[in-house]
Amino acid sequence: MRPSTLETQISRAIGSANPPLTRAVIEDWQTERLRGLVSYCRERSPFYRRRLDAAGITAINGLADLPALPLTGEAELRAHGNEMVCVGQDAVARIVTLRSSGTTGAPKRLCFTDDDLERTMEFFHIGIRHMVDPGQTVAILLPGATPDSTGHLLARALERMQATSHILGLVTDPEQTARDLARLQPDVLVGFPVQLLATARAAAHLANPLTTIRSTLLCSDYIPESLQVELQRLLGCEIFTHYGTTETGLGGGVDCPAHCGCHLREADLLFETIDPRTTAPLAVGEWGEIVFTTLTRTGMPLIRYRSGDYGRLLPGVCACGSVVRRLDRVLGRIDQIRTLENSVRLGMPDLDELLFPIPGLLDFTARLTAINGRETLNLRLTTLPGCGEKAQRQCEEAVRRHP
């Protein structure tokens, strides 16, 4: 089995001319980039200058000093985003605005330079090589209507390997998307997990299964295991996973044919985990909140950004032979876990594993409310035509069986 294709990308990025790549070589590069990043942010960002001064940090010696750097998160991004930008407006190639549902106040805005976007596109180009061959056709079910959007960057990356891409955009009508895919007959499918499951189930419902798909890439910060298993059953192809958020620069990590975790963009991103309550750093292999630092981003660097995702870094060498650090399956958002009155912890991941195996279910939303002093779980199901009543019964049964 060939090592992860990210070995090539990282070796080239850090100037390692003598393979094989080693952890020491990677960490030496990250150390130098981290030193440069602290200096760069102190010089160009009023926000980081204040934060570093308050922490008494003028410079750092190595990765061991990483926990001394102040953490940043969504609140800082909303309140001080403009002060985190390190370039002039004429150097900003793309601005992404994120508004969280139910959140008031300023939105999150991320700024990227052409160089930042080029690094993401190179990651897409190298990372997808395990699942796409030159000459194949790729259907992209991601936002792609505007230049430098995720789908647009991926399409440009695929051009570099002589693959044909079709950007279909987000799935709003699973049956129509299933018909479009039947017409295109793609070899590879790329999209968000829930939307791809809805499309695959719609295709089966229309008696028009997606038989040409040779591999599928699921793109998200969190992918329910039950959903991945069901997609593999429906499509009958190899399923790859990609971890990424807008904050990571759209791309974070991608798994290899060994499927032992997502290999991370270690030339561009430095990952760690912390205890979400105490913020104490955790060792590799321990579960906690995923935190990352953008080592090479010039437009709007993020230092020790709290992702809000619950996961862990995997120790050791991958089964594919790569030493590139891997991220285990993310277990969901920390803020989507609730402790009920009976002390049972219930989160969206629990509901995902319970409900996505139900045939005919396309998607669902969940809300916990108090009615007459009693906690009530409200579920709104989206199903295939004619499957609503049966799916509702199976949903109720599945939730009742849960401890």
C-alpha cells in the first residue's frame, strides 16, 4: 500500500529533499513556522499584539511553548476579526462570512489571500489522488457558484490532474440531484455526508441506483459512523473522509486507503487537543477539543483556535506507512451535548447513530424543550415520499430503546 499522498505535498512544502519523511523533520518545520507566525502576528495584528503582550510572550523557542500561547475562538473571531487581519484589503482575495443559526451579534468573517487559497487548492489536488484517476469524472455537490468557493477550488485542483468535474452545488432536491447524477454517470462523488445519503436514498427510491460511482469523498468536520456505513451499502464503493472547516482554510485532512484516520495538512496546520473544561493540553491519543494553528496563512492567521470539535490525534505510523499525523473520527460538536435531568448525557451524535440507519430518512432536526416541567425531545423528520409514517414509528422505537 502506498503511503498517504500528503507525504509528497508535505515533503515538497517543507523542502525535505531526502525521503522518507520523519516526525523530527515535520516538527522542526512546524517549530520554525510557529516562531515566524508569532513574530508576524505581533507585527501586523493589533489583536494578537495585545494578547501576546498580556501573556508576556515576545517570542517562543519551540513546540513545547505552544500551550503558553493564548487560545482564540469563535467569540474573539466575531468581536475582533478585523484586528486579526494581517494584510491590506487589496491583498484579500476572498472573504467568507459565517452566521450561526440562533446566534445574535456580529458574524464570523474569514479573510484569505491568493497564497492562502493556492495552498488549499494544492492540498485538494494532492489529497484527492487516492480516489480519482486522470480522465475520470467527478460530481461535486459543494458550494461552487462563486470563484474560490470550496467546489470551485476543488474543480480547479482536479483540472491539474486531467479529471473532469461537474459542480452541482448543495443538494436542495435529492430526487433531482439523483436524476442529474444518473445523467452525468460520474466515477467519483464529493459532498456533505447527510446530503449524499439523501441523494443515494432518493436514487434507490427512484429505482435508479448510482452504479457508476467508484469512490466517494465525504467532506465535513463530523461524519456519523452509521451514515458512512449506510452510504457504503447503498453505493457499494470505497468511502473516503475529509476533515475541514472554513477556519482551517476549507481543507484540514483526508484519509488514505488504509482508512485509519485523516492525515493532516501538517505543513500548513498545527493540531493539538485540550481539555475543553480546563483548557489543559492533552497528550496524543487522548480525547478532547481539537485546536489548530494556521502556520502559513498570511491573510488572517489563527493561533490556537478552538474548533469546538471533540476528537483525538492518533499516535504512531499509519498502516499505509506514513508518519503524517492523523485525526481519529471526530465525535461531534461539544456544544451539542446536553445533560438531562436524569444525568444522562445526550448529544446529536447519539441521535445520528440511532436514526440514520432508518430506511427512507433523509435528514432530521432535534430540539430539547421543557413542557409542564418535563424534558421533551422534539424531532422533525425529512423522509422520502410515502415513507413518513413508517420512519416516524421506527424513529420513536429507536429513541425509546436508547438508555
